[in-house]
Amino acid sequence: MTVDPQHPDPEVIARAAGILRAGGLVAFPTETVYGLGADGLNPLALARLFEAKGRPATDPVILHIADLEALPQLAREVPPSAWTLARRFWPGPLTLVLPKQAIVPDLVTAGLPTVAIRMPAHPVALALIRAAGTPIAAPSANRFGHTSPTTAQHVLEDLGGRIELILDAGPTPIGVESTVIDLTRPIPTILRPGGLPREALEAAVGPVAVFDRSVAGPAPAPGLLPKHYAPRAEMVVLIGPGEWLRSRLRELALRYLQESYRVGVLIAEEDRPAVEDLPVEIAALGSEKDLEGIARRLYPAMRELDGRGLDLILARDFGTQGLGLAIRDRLIRAAGGRVIKEDEPL
Ligand code: AMP
Ligand code: MG
């Protein structure tokens, strides 16, 4: 059902909320990506949610709330840093990990003693959560391991026939998932970089650690799998300065074209001259200086390239400033960790 992103029709919201209260599944827009919602306090609804996504029960989900009062109802301890971040950045693309209250079902937290909570900045999401009158568990509305959906059409492609309703409010404004920060550690630690940059968090609460998911080792939480958001084609990420990136991009494209690979490139507008004379599929995400635009176009471009039956996608990195960190994380995970850095032999 189509809804206005700014002023959703109360009747449509009431109908969606009724489905959620009855234990059903509703996909809805947030400012990050489309979420697949279920009543976060109803174990049967949660079981259906995992089933519809094909998501393993070891991967915890985020509870979405619409009012600050819900925070202490779900989190047993709310330290001052959590209140500071919530007041400053909610509603917004920030998820807080805190000790859980007993009412939070184990399915939500994958049996962990902590719960992840967020207040999304989207009028449709907020209206839906309020109308449902319960926290809404909402992972991204895609089949597990697929690229996250930024349009209702993407949701339909992945979950059509498996869920009761999709609320279509057009493309999501941010395009990558929320930043997940763990506040139960001695230093606040970013478990997943996302739509709220690290710099903004540090300005609010001081030093913040980043869990490096690109190094081998145990995941900080179940669900932080190294391979995720994955296209079908093999993907490789190039990390290095602009001139190096462009010459290596061209060199690699040529090499694989010679071996009859069908090659796609995920690049910035500035990189186009390096490859535009080659028979490669080009997905240009916009200017390398516009990280917001790059983040917004990343998932749709990955889906688009993936639909063209390619063997190999060469993607370039966008650094670690601002949204660059989240973009790098998603690229590396989509590539299953395959990275080429400057000074490394081919
Ligand atoms: P998604 O709902 O697909 O955006 O993914 C939610 C992610 O949030 C999970 O994959 C975890 O990485 C993270 N998460 C959720 N709950 C917790 C938790 N209790 N502790 C740590 N990370 C969590
Ligand atoms: Mg997801």
C-alpha cells in the first residue's frame, strides 16, 4: 500500500498496526532501509519474522520504539551516555545496545543479556510503532544475506508472498542501516558503522571505539557475519588513494576482460574516465565528495549490477570519514572480505 512519507494516512497505519498486533508481518520504511516489522514482545510473531527472512535465530534483531519512555521499559540499565545519545540523536540512525529487561523475549536478543534499541526518524515508522502500541522488532526487509532494501519494490522481490503487507513510501533517505553502538563496554564501541557517523558520536560522548569487523576473530555479537549484503557476482574492493584506485581499477578490468569475464565496476563519477572506453558495466554512485549520495545509491546500485549476470564486480572504497566507514563496511562484507590495498601484489 502506498503511503505519504510525511503525512501517512491514519487508516492505512491503523490497518498495518492491526496486522502487527495480531502477530503478522509488515514491511515499512525507515530513514535507513526498509524494515520487516513484527510485535517485538510476541514470540510467535518473532518466530514468523525469522522464518520469513530465513534469518538464523543466532542473529539478534533491533527493537524500534517511538517514545523515550519505552527505553527503560526495555533496558534494565540506562547509563547517562545512553540518555545523552538518545536525546541528541533520536529519532535517528543510531541503535543502542544495553542490558535487557526480562520482558524482552530471547528471540529478539538471540539469548544475549543485551538488547538493541532504536527510534527511527521516519514519520511512517513512528506512526506505525505508536499505533501498534508495542516495540517493533524490525531487521532489514530482505531474505537473510541479501542486499538490504531501499525501496518497496526491493522488499517485494525478496519477501513477496511471505508477509502480510508492505507500506510503500518511496526510497529511503539514508540508504544504509543504523550505527549500532554497545554501551555495556568500558568504552562505547561501534559494533556496526552506519547512518550516524562516528565523529558525531564522539562529539557527544567522547572517545568511541570501533570493532574492526574486517579482521578475523570471533564476532562481537552473533549476526555480525563477515559475509552479508551479498551480490551473486564475485566482488573485490580496492582501497587506496584516488590515482592508484583508478589505474588499478583499469588494470584489473582489462585483465579479467581478457579472460572473458563479464565485469562490472562500482565507482565514483570521478573514476569514469578510467574505464568508460572498456566493455564493462558501470554503476557510478555520484561524486566521491558526496558520501551521503554514495550511501543512498549503494544498495540499489549493487542490486542493479547484480541483475546483469556479471562474473566480477570491482568496487572502490570511499575512505573512513563520516559515512565512508559504513560504506567501506558494507562493501567489504558484500565482497566476503576480498580487498586489494595499495602496495599489495595483485
Ligand atoms: P539488522 O536488523 O538486519 O539491521 O541487524 C541488526 C544487527 O544489530 C544484528 O545483526 C547485530 O549485529 C546487531 N545487534 C542486535 N542486537 C544486538 C545485541 N543485543 N548485541 C549486539 N549486537 C546486536
Ligand atoms: Mg539486515
